[in-house]
Amino acid sequence: MNKYLQETPLLNFSHSSIQKLIEAMQWANESDFQKIKKIYNFVRDDIAFGYNKDDAIPASEILKDRYGQCNTKGILFMTLLRAVGIPCRIHGFTIDKKLQKGAMTGLIYQLAPQNIVHSWVEVQYDGHWYNIEGFILDSSYLKKLQEKFADCETSFCGYGAATNNLQNPQIDWDANDTYIQKEGINNDFGVFNSPDEFFKKHQQRLSPFKKWIYQTIIRKLMNRNVEKIRN
């Protein structure tokens, strides 16, 4: 299990902001079950759903942003877990871009790559690996999405969600798998010891110019669309 507890440049749990958070929340004093549950709830709801400047940014920067998406929230979740002695790893995928429709609109959606790099976290607890993906959408955003599409009683794909049950998705952790984007997955890259290893091998398919446009313009428009839903 040692390789699933190591610090890395992205999982920088010795950073002062990470250590201060863990001390303030007193997670280290909890049972393993409560460590996972409380950290999970923090990452899901205290870190808002939103788009950071890149996937491969360190946990301390994600915590400073106070928002994230699948890959960045996963980095922060793994960092906090490893900091309190919970083994975890990352499972990489791609998702179809239609999952982002609504957050992406118009020409932005048309220009986006068809397949978007995605990941969830696998957590070791009580001899079992659990798939953890349900932290991506914060509860406030998800509630507004459910209200906006209150008549949807079957599968739903868009606005950052891909689930067979929008009104009651499997997003609460109680020693179980959690999902909110799983139904959008279209390719499986397998398991990696750390996000550093994963993102060295798999990155979003954007040219340098498109990456610059995304970082300076597109993600801000996407975050604005997300805020419109949330508010």
C-alpha cells in the first residue's frame, strides 16, 4: 500500500495550506471510515464545481481556487486522503463531450475535442477498492440542475452530469461506489498510482493555441454558465 500513500508534485500534502486544513478539520483523529466520508463531503460540497486552468495542477492550487472538475477535484481528494493515511489511486478514462453540453455552448462546444480526459479516484477501505466519482458536482449545483430538469426521470447527459437517475444519483458515500459522470465514459485507460503518472501519459487533445484560448476565455465562460445554473 505504500505506493498509494506517497506524496507527489500534484499530491502535495505537505504544503502548509493542506496541513492547516487537515488540522482545522481534525480529520486525522477520525476513524478511516469517517476520514473518507468527511473528506469526500468536503471535496464534493465545499469545493464548487468549476473549470480550473488545467487538469495537472497541484492540490494546494485547487484548494486556493475553491472549485474544480473531475480531474482537479480528484487530485485534491487523493491528496487529503493520503495526508491522513488512506491509500488511493486514480483510474483514467475519456468521456464524450456531450456530457459538457450546457456548460459549453455554441461555437465553444463545436470546437471542443470529441473525447475529454476524465478520471475517478479508487479508495482502499476495509480490504476493498471503491470507485469514487460522485464528488464532481457540488450539492448546490446538482440541486439546481435537478430542478431545471425536474421532468427527467430517465438517463441524463449534459451540464457536467451523465447518470441513469438525475433525481437520485449515487453520490453519497457510505462504503460504496459513487458516480455522477460514469454514463459518459467511452474509453478506459486503466489504473495509475498517481495523477502525475496519468497526466504524463494522457492529456486533453488541445493545440498550444487552443489551450491558451481555453485557459484565458473558454473556461471563464463555462464557469459563468455553471454559476447561472447554481444561482
